[in-house]
Amino acid sequence: DHVGIIRRTATLYRSLYAIRDLADQTRYCRGAEPAALVRCLELENLTLVAEAIALAALGREESRGTHFREGFPTQNDIAWRCNVLVGRHEDGALRIRKAPLVIA
């Protein structure tokens, strides 16, 4: 609900914390049947993707395309005309980083 078209810092943080809580709960997901195990793995992957999206949305402090960031209403090509990559840090936490655009 809070990581859609209109984004607010406070609700992005709330969403990120809620997603991380859900991700913590997936550690307890078990299944005796293969189908149940697959559903647990899917749940783990869904929370990982949700966290990556929320983290990237929180990190990008501008409005771009159809995404409006309240508090950062304009597009900022100097700081944000780049790719935002999400990856795991050595401690296992997701982190974002900027990467230059490759224009052929």
C-alpha cells in the first residue's frame, strides 16, 4: 500500500519494517510435503523482493517517471540519473548502491 506511485518517507520506513518482520517470520515456515516447502521458499523470495523494492524506493530521494516522492517533488538528474542496484552486504543485509547508466 505504501510503496506505490506516491511515496512518503515515513510510510516507506513503516513498510520496510513490516516487510522485515514478515521476512523474520518466514524462518519458521516449514512443510512436510514438497508443495508446502515450495510455498515457504516462495514466501521467502517474495519478502526479499518486497524489501528490495522498499529499500530502493526509500533510497532514491527524487521523483522520477510515475513515482512521486513526497519531500522530493522534482527529478534530480545530477544525483539520480543512474541505476539503483540492490544487493546483499557481507553481513547479509540488503544495501543499495548507484551504478552509472550505460547508453549505447
